[in-house]
Amino acid sequence: MKQTALLGRTAGLRPAQSRRLERLSHRRHPEAYGADLLTLQRLAAESTELELPLSLVIDGRGLCRLLWVGPLEQSGRLLERLPGGPRRQGSDLRLITCVGRAKQLDPHGSEAVVGLDLDPQLWLRYGQQPGSGGYWSAAAYLPGGDPSHPWQQQHEDDLSELCQWIPPERQAPPQAAIKPSGLEQVLLLVLSPSDPETARREIAELEGLVRSAGSLPVGLVVQRKASGSPQTLWGEGKLREAALEARRLGASLVVTDRELTPAQARNLEHLLDLPVSDRSELILDIFAQRAASGAGRLQVELAQLRYRLPRLVGRGLSLSRQGGGIGTRGPGETQLEKDRRAIARRIDKLQRDVQKLREHRARIRSSRHGLQRFALVGYTNAGKSSLLNALSKPAAGEAVLAENKLFATLDPTTRRISRPNPAGGPPQTLLLTDTVGFIRALPPPLVEAFRSTLEETLEADQLLLVVDLSDPGWVEQLNTVHAILDELGSDTPRRLIGNQIDRCTAQSLEQARKLDPQALFVSATAGLGLEGLREWLFSDQPPLG
């Protein structure tokens, strides 16, 4: 038996009205295209009596799958409301709407978003009644490529003519728009600073974070900072644009470049009708993927639970997502569905385990007493791991992972570096530690959870601040590193190490010398300046830059 859903504002319908609508939903339409004119005329009569718009979803066999009573803005995702399960959700659907008392036929606002979610082959829209001379205004629409006009009118004519009109064959999406297997497509939602260069760097960094998380950024919606509201940070018009752009591009997740309060996250998900992750959740997700050791996984889980605990209530979309998308790794969905007390007990246990980890690492550091200790510190992807490998010259298979991606390594790695003693006797030995990279606006739960790891940095005899001089934003990155170290209470001496000198400009070199007259310059990948750096590490009087 055919399944048809009568949904929407049905609670106030009289029994006779419900029966008439049910009969209309059981009438058959032509297959493949068009509509039954008598059914649409009767639907308009019901719309006039109810003073509400009415919409039909028709499949390729001409059967009505859904009759929605009221504005489509209130329907949510129509595909999820169709009876019959996923097997009924094909690409051969038609959407027909009697717009009720509306004077314009064009879809707009949230109604246009609902239509894009359904992705029908055609959207036929017509007025409540014929005008003078018996002409019944109607128009057919297809999805367009312009976010400001997501539905393009294809044909306008009398309703009787449009019921027989054959729409043009829709073109397949371009290859670039087809979702790669296994990659979650992400729309970036950004509050842009006034400086264009700073805005460009921040957007590029957010895009890099999304790629590092294993997802694909497919679109960008930008708004100036001063234009938003405290409830959502972005204005209503900009959010409507973002919702339309996400549907047009097929994005299944929206990532913001600002940390959201629980209330802001709920408001954004309600307005966008999509899961929303903020920058902090994105970074936590990357850490969850990169954590290879038991200690790393322990600290990541603690950071994630601390972040998510105040967000457990009301985050319907993002916390109900299943699978391997951003924000779903780490503790897992089953952990998030527990009540607050269970989460709090888990956090208490993790804190005790992290304290044991700190004590264990403190004992290891005490066993290295008598050796001079240096720590490589810097912005993520500045080349710290490559520099450690170049200086320590590890055996095959023992090199630290060094990839061109953000947060490639999490766990601290210490290497012994030795050289023959110029004065004779035992060789000179020192310890060089590679630590987790820093980033702008590092989530506070992550900093606290990784404090035991960062102590490898705080207790070194000297910090080597590695910067990628080929990156246009290296000065801001260096300032970020200084700020985080100051926040952690570090008073350890710091020395600037300019990396990538084979790819940077002379202006960057001069600027680095002004910031630190004793800066040292190397290229870890090209092998430039490494002997000078090694000589300085073992020298009581390091040479000037």
C-alpha cells in the first residue's frame, strides 16, 4: 500500500479538511514530469480555506510522498520526513507548492534552503487563485549557482501549461563538486578582521586545520566582526547565505573560526539546520587523530570531555552525528550520551591518571640530571620535528614524524646529541626535546590537559623558538608562542631560530635579526646552518647571528 505523509500544521484541521487533504495526497500525477491540473486546483482551494500554503512532494512514478501543511520554513529536512525509508529518497522528486496568500512566487529565505535540501528535479510554484481573464500565474524553478538567488526561474506560464511542461535535463555536477569518498565536506564560517592580510592568513589557517582533520573545505562565508549579534555572532542574513551555500555545495558540516558558547552553538545549528563545530572542537579532533601513545590519548580524552561537558545539553545535531566526522572522535558517542555525573567521574579518573603521568615524566627528567637540556618550541608546522631529525641524525625507522600538516606530532620526543670533546675525554652530550606545536587561540582545556607534556618545555635549560621565515605570518606566530609561554609561567631563556632560510626573503631575515640580534638561521630540509647551530648548542659562548 502506498505510504503518504500528511504533516505540518495538521493539529487544528477539522476532520473534513483532513479527509479532503488525504484524498488529494492519494491522487496520481503523470510520471517523470508535470502534474495533475485538477489536483492542483483543488489544492489551491484548500489553501484558500486554510489560509496556509500547501506543498506536495511527488516521486518519479507520479505518487505523492508527502503533503505539507503550512510554510515550508517550518518543515526542517523534507527528505527525513518522507515515509518509506532511504530507498524512497531518490533524485526523481518533484516539489509543488501553492504559495497561499504570498504575492511573489520566487522561493526565498529558509524556504529556499528547505527546497535545496530536498534537491528536486523541479519546483513548481503557483498562486492561490487565477487572476483576471482566468490566467493562473505559475512558475517552474531549478537550483541555481548564485547564493543570493539559489533558485532560478526556468519557465513562467499559466498553471495548465506548466502542468504539461517538460523541464530541461539537469546537468550532472562538475567533477570538483562531487564528494570524494570518505571525506566530510565542510563550509567555513568566518568573522573577518578589518586587516585583509590578517584575514587571509586566518582563513588559510582554518582551512589547513580542516584538511588536517581529514575533511574537505568546499566553501567560505565571511562577515565583518562588528556586524553580528551576541546570540549567534553572525547576522541573520549572513547565516541564511551560509545555509544556502552549504546546500549548494553539499556541505554536511559548518566549522566556525571562533569558539562558541553552548547557547551560540545551539542557535547556529537551529538557523543553519546543520551540525556546527567551532575552532576549538576542530583542534581537539585533530589531537584525537594524532594521539598515538597511551599518554597522548589520555590527555586528549580529558581535554575533549572538559570541553564537551558544558555542551552536553541541547546540542542536538552535532552530538547526535555518527561516524568519523569532526567532533565525533576520541571518547566516542556512547561516552557523550552518559549523564553529567558519569562524565564528571570519568574526568576525575583521567585527572588522576594525568597526575601519575606528570610524576612519571618528572622522574625521567630527574634521571637526566647533569645533561644540558634544550627544547624546540614554536608554532605548529614551523619545522621543529624536521630540525630535530636533522640535528640528531637518527637511524632508519627512528626519525620523528615530520609532515607538512598542522599538529603532525603530539608526544614529546627527546634525543641525545653528542660530539667529540675538543679538550679530550668523554664526548659532549646534550638533550634536545621536540614538543607539541602551538597555535593561535589554543583551547584552554587542551592546554590544561597537556600541561604534563608542556612541562618538558618549561623545565628545559633553554628554549629554541623555531619560526618558519617563509610564512608571511611568522611574526604573529612568534608573538603567539611568546604569549602562550608567558601564560604558562615560563621564565626559561629563549633564542630565536629562523628556519626555511632557503625559501624566505631578505626582509624576513633582517626583521628576525631586529627581534633577536643573536638569532640563528637554518634550513632543516636543505641542511643549511646546521653546523653553526650544533656548534652553538655545545658552546658556552654561542656565536652571534
